[in-house]
Amino acid sequence: MGRVGAQSWPTPALLAAAQPDELQPVGQTPTLWAELRWAAQAEEVVHLDDLLLRRVRLGLTFPQCGIPCLPAIRAIVQPELGWSDARWEAEAARYARLWSQYYAPPE
């Protein structure tokens, strides 16, 4: 299935999964909040970096790899993924380490 946002029209499955306020873009990116929910439901996400860097690519288009948005992202995807609070915290820490090692601008 193709990406939504600026690239193509939203699909019926994505629209069906979306909450009313999730059809807005995340910041200035072409990614819709609903894409996070849909990807968590339908794309067999294994890790947070899998979701943010490969599925919706928000981590590649948002400042600081989307880390400032993690609380809002958590509210949408943690229930969909069935992750405990401990799992979420571990995933967020792992994601922050990956960002600082491989994606952060050089100091």
C-alpha cells in the first residue's frame, strides 16, 4: 500500500482506523497522525525504530528524528502494539540511542 499524506490519497483502511483528530499532518511533515495508528495495526511493527524510520519514515523527516513527538506517538501506537509501559520505555531508549549514534548531526 502506498504512503498517504502528500504522496497519495488516504486508503479506506487507514481512514477506518483513524481517530478524527489524526487526519492532520505531524508538524510540517507529509505524515498524518493516522499513518502511525494504521502502521501499528497493519504493518507488523517490531520496534519503535521500525515504525518511525521504515514504516512511516517520520524519523527521517521530523527534527530530532521525531523524539520530541514521542509522547503523542506513544498515545497512538502503544495500545495498538500492545506494549507495556516497560516495553515502551525500552523502545524509546533504544530509538534515542539509534538516533544519537546514526542520525544526529555531528557535534
